Amino acid sequence: TTDHQKSEIMDNKTASDSKDAELEALFKAVGCIPFVTEGTLHTGTDGKVEEIRLSLSQKDCKTNTNRKFQQYIAKTTNGWRNVGKPTHLLKTAGIFPSPSGNLVATILNGDSKGDIPVCHIVITKDSEILTTISTEGKHAKMFTADTFGGFSWSADEKKIAYIADPTPPKLPNYFEEKPISKKGEENQKDEKSEDPGNAFQWKENWGEILYDAHSPKPFIVDIEKESVEMVASLPQDVSFGQVIWTPDGKSIICVGWPEKPRRLGITFYNSRKSSLYLLNPTTESDAKKSSEAKKSSDNKASESRSSEPKTSQSKASESKASESKAAESQASESKSSEPTEVKDWVILTPDDHSALNPRFSPDGKSLAYLATDKVWFHHSTSRLRVLSFPPPPPPPPLA
């Protein structure tokens, strides 16, 4: 090559390097803009907002990680101003004040146990730690943001509802020996889960940025008992998210997505089929205790009836009394004043193809959400819809 050609090559390389540097600077400027992940408004005695707490996330282009920090903004005589410096949240997954603001729940990421992440729910009041509740052995990944994210205090501030993946069953692999029974004989089980190699089978997830979400379910934290349990009596093949408590604290509302025929296509697809579910927050242990108490009560009643001699006349009068009581019970159920106490679960939006982001009005009498029609676009225009709450009781069964 001639000197002139060499000069042209160097000029082109310099121009290319300059353009690459310009694109890199543009990527950093746009891709590293901090964005708000959640926040709370703090009001004064007059009900006006005096302080705002924001949790923000920003991409660190040097390490290719997301950094979380929080910032307080207060109202001053000169307008709204930042208070202090941003506080970096190294292991904090979220900060959630209670409705009154007296309690704060902080989610801390702990050390993982194998492939299962562990979180600690720290409950504080003022500057005092009241209790720390661990999720170890209770469930897998907790979701406090993104599509499934939800974290909600009950009205009495004694319970918390959030979304997490249940702990997957431990499956054997080819390199594990089968357990030996006490008699020295090999334990034989004809269950599919006991087949060697099931640990390596592929398990479907929600894909895209939700690769670690398989079948999220609502969990209840009882602060007084320091317990964490999954809600009992849930519909099958449904993933839940965006949980909130009802104003009376007797039920929870979740968005439910059908897992069949496939999971893929939810993060950037707001018209994916979904519904609002009204769920009974009873946990598995509470349901078991209630069942045992009812069984014990029925047994005692049966024993007391059998121990008393009865004439034919007393039996007839007792039969009429029981029929009258059953009729009154049925009438009272149809006119129940507590319609939010559901037996298991109820779909609140059967006529909507997609229902997301439920929110209650300040008076608790209206439930607002976003509804989207069935379209083939990834992101379509949604409608803001409002339901009266509590929902009307179901009609009495036909005779």
C-alpha cells in the first residue's frame, strides 16, 4: 500500500473509533438513567404529604449490575428538596411501611441454600427491631417487583401477604443411593418422583427476564406467630402475583395467569390472559387446625346426643327444629354482611380478557384495575375499570 492509502486507513479507523466512543457514551447516558422501583408518601397531621421516600435502581455499566439506593424528598419553604445523600441498599430487596407508618418491613437477601435463595423479613418500629422472620425452608424466590411482585400489609398490621415460588420437591439423581429402611431392605417406591434422573428434567418457567419464576403463589406472614406459610386451597395451574389485602383484612386479591397451554410471553405482553382472584388467606396449618377443631366438636355433639334417651315425640320436634335452623342458616348466608369472607376463591373479572394492577380507593368501596382486550399486539391500550366492593353475594341455590 502507498503512503496515501495508509493515511486513508488511519483516518477511517480514527473516525470509526470516534463513532464507537460516541455510541458508547450515548449508551451509558441512556442505559444508566436511574428509575423508581417503589416509593411511599408520608403525610402530616393535616393529611398533606410532607415527605416522599423513593427506592431507585440504576445500571452500573462498569460491572454490568443493578445498584439500588433510596432517597428522601421533603417539602420545604423553597419547594421540594432532597434530604441528605442517597443511601445504597446492598442486600435490600425492598422497604415496605405499614398503612399507619408505625411499622416497616425490610426484605434482606441472605445467603442461598443450594439453589434456593433465602430472605429475611425485618420488622422495625421507630429505631427498634421487633422481629426478624426467615424464609429458609418456606419457599424459593420471593417476588417484590416486576410482573409478579406484590407485598401488602393487612389493615390491622398483624399480617403480610407477598408472592413467592413454592419450594421445589427434592428429586433424586443418578449419583444418589436410595434410602435404606430400618430393616436393612432397600426402600421401594413406585412414584415417578423417585425415579433416578428426575433431578435433571427440564422444568418450564415464565422465560425472558422471569426465568426464575415457575409457579408463584401467595404467602402469608403472621408477625405475632413469626410464621410464613402458603395460602391453602388455590386453583390448579395458575400463577399469582400483585397481591393486595382487602380493606377489612379478611381476604386478599391477586392477579392470576393460567399456566396452560404455555407460560412464555408475559413480561412484554399486557394482553396475556389474566383475572383478578378474591382468595381466602387461610394457610395450610390454620385450615388443618380448623378441620380438627370441627371434627372434635362434631364428635362431642354426636356423643352427647347418643347418650341421651329420646322419645318419638322429642325426635319429631327436634327434627322440625333442625330443619327450621337450616332454613334460617341458608337465609342468613344469602344475606351475609361479610361477602369478602370467601370459602376458597372467586374470580372477580370473568368478563375481562386481561386484568392487572388492582388498587383500592381510599374509602375501600371501589376496586380499580387495568383491563385489556384480546389482541395480538405485545402492548395494547388498556382501560381503567372500577368495581364496587365488596362484590355482591352469589344468588341462593335453586330449590
